[in-house]
Amino acid sequence: WYLFYSLFGFGYPTLPIRDGKRAASEGPANLINLIGGPGHVSIQLGNAALFERVGGPSAVHGAGKHFIGRFETIREIVSLEDQHGHKEEAKSVTKDGIPVTVRDLESTFHIRTGGRARTEDNPYPYSPAAISKITYDKTISAKEPGTWQESVTNAVSGKVTGWVASHLFDEVTAPKGETDDKIMGPDEKTPRQLIQEVFDKPETRKQLTNMGVDVLLVNIGHISADSDNDHEV
């Protein structure tokens, strides 16, 4: 069949893409999955894909039906919808040497839009350069390359644990403003507020932009000393 498509130029297979992945198909295996083009790739709204030829990346396509040529393959499929990262726990050590655990660290992020706002006509804008970034700059584990969502979640976790490591234990677990018996002054901020400010700093935004994403929200369940769960924030 591959030779037939290549020689006669009609009857090409079509591969649907939806929900950030190749759609499962019944019957014979789709040759685009096995070999690559020629053929059509039908990308659902809210998705994008990066394609490669032997020499390197060939194109980034968003929603629509796209023709791919011989030897052209799908390297990466991404969902353009908001993604939600979750880190059950992350370990750190405060500036004065006390081990602590950050629990239930949640983040919301999406592929960088290149400065374009979401509109009714273009609800999922994206930067082709950002998709290239998340494709080729993944974290590699001992077993296999991680997903881009994992890379972003780990980067967010690293920023939080880095903030913990640069502060004293009392600063990290200060309960002011979060209980009835402690009242904050007008210029004081809770640890949660201070951590959130880390993600508003230009250097943090630049790092995440270089990863190809915009981080929308970071939320921490609580921080506690490993040896005393009563000290929580």
C-alpha cells in the first residue's frame, strides 16, 4: 500500500489527531503511524503537531487537514488547552538546615502563545518556536524521555524548593495571617504570597518562556518539617 500511494498519488491514508495524541483506529494499522507520509493528518481544534523529515523538523501545523510527503513523520503532538501539573511532594532543606516537604504542588500552564490573545476566531493561538522547544528540550530520565508536561511541573517544583532553600525555617512556615491569633502587618506577606512572587520575576518568566510555556497559576497544599508535621503552612 505504501508503494501504491507513493507511485500513483491517490488513496492516501488519513491519521486523525485529537486530545493531544493519535486517535485509535480500527482495522489495519495506519501507515502514517508506521512509516510516515505520504498521507493526510487531520488535526482537531486545540491540538498541534511538529513534523520531521530525515534532515530535521519540516513544519508545525495546527487544526485542519494537512498533507505530509514521503518520509515525513510526526515527531510531537501537543494539546493547546490548559494543562494541569501536580507534584505530590517535593523535598528541600531550609537555609538553617531543616528538612521540609512541599506537598500537593499544583500548577496550570499552556503552550506559549507568542503574545497572541485567545479570541473566538483563534481560541488556541500558539508559537511554532515554543512547540519546537518543548519537543527537543525534554528532560531525559533513566528509562525514556519525559513528557513536556512533566518537564514544566518539575521546573515549577524546582523554583518552589529553591525558594525554600534560600529562607530560614521560621520564614518558610510563618503562619501569620493564616490563623486567628497572628495578625500580619500591612507590609508583611505569607510564604505562599512570597512564593507566588517568584513566578512574577523576569528571570523566572524568561526561564519558563525558554521552555515554551506560560505558567498561569501555582498553588501549594502545604509545607511541613519532615520531623514535625505540626509545623505546616
